Amino acid sequence: MQIARLGIASFVMIVGILGFSSLGFSHGDVTPQAVDTAGITPLGKDWLVENPFTKKTKPKEIKRIIEVGCTAYNQNCARCHGLGVVSGGTAPDLRYLEKDAYGDEWFISRVRKGYHQNGTTKMPAFEGLMPQEAMWALRAYINIRPEDDDEAAVKGTGGSCAELDFDKILK
Ligand code: HEC
């Protein structure tokens, strides 16, 4: 009797611990990392709905933008959307987002507001945690990731920001 009760108590405890730790992982309550946007021209206070970082942006600044986007991605998005922007299935693969203005608008609204369903946070809101320069840098980084999985994993550096190959990226 005594043993049986103990057994149940520890079983409940283990389930409790497992439940808690998996909650931590799946619901994004990990402290978001500040993003250093030094070197990127400030975009002003009004929220843009189209990516201001385009092929017309000076190559030197684009390099910095993509580096910032890569770092911000690894620190804030990779744990759900996958290293190197190759999704493992937990959250959508962001390489397949529309690349046009509609895609820009969708992207920025999701990143600002996050995604909440039935009272749970599936994706945290990033507005107030990072400036829009960082969000558009994220978009610029995601856009240069190869859609082909093998290419993304091998040539695309698999997520290492130090190994970004700008000769290829800026071609
Ligand atoms: C805690 C996990 C989590 C984190 C962290 C997270 N996301 Fe998400 N994200 C999700 C989930 C889950 C969805 C799918 C929501 C839905 O059903 O539309 C999503 C959806 C999105 C979408 C819409 C995708 C589509 O196909 O429509 C974008 C864009 C996005 N996330 C960008 C980001 C960016 C950028 C970051 C980092 C700044 C980030 N997310 C961080 C979980 C996360």
C-alpha cells in the first residue's frame, strides 16, 4: 500500500516535471535576445509594410543587414523555425513565404503580433522586443536562404552567420 502510493506520487511528479519542461520549449517563454542594429540606416518611427532592404540597398549595408538578420534569426527564431531556416516541422518553413510585397506585409504582421490560438501563444509577439530594422533584416536574411534543402544545409552554411558567402549572396 505504502509502496503503491509512493509509486503513484513519483509518477505524478515525473509527469509534472516533463510537462513543465516541454511547456518551456514549445511556448516560447525563453527570454528574447536584444538585436544590435548598428550599421543599418534607421527606418523611422512609422511601421513599413514593404521590405525597404532591396537590391538597390548599397552592398556594404546589405552585408550588415544580412548579418544582423542571421544573428537575430539564430537567437530568436531558429528554435521553432529551424536552424538555417530549414524547418524541422514544429513551425512553418519560412523559406517558402511569398517573396513579394504581399509576403512582406504578412511577414511583418506575424513578427510584430506573433500568433495566438485558443489562449495559447504559438509564436511570441516581437513588437517592443526588437526594432523594425531588425525585423526587415530578418526578412532579408530569410529571403537569401536557398529553397533547396541540401543547398541550404551545405552551401548555405546551415545557419552559421560567420560563414555567410557574400560573393554568392550578392551576385
Ligand atoms: C515558440 C516558437 C516560435 C518562435 C520563437 C517563432 N515562431 Fe514564427 N511561427 C511559429 C508557429 C507555430 C507559426 C505558425 C502559426 C500559424 O499557424 O499560422 C509561426 C508562423 C510564423 C510566420 C508565418 C508563416 C507562414 O507560413 O504563414 C512568420 C513569418 C514567422 N512565424 C516568423 C518568425 C520570426 C521571424 C521569428 C523570430 C523573430 C519567429 N517566427 C519566432 C512559432 C514560432
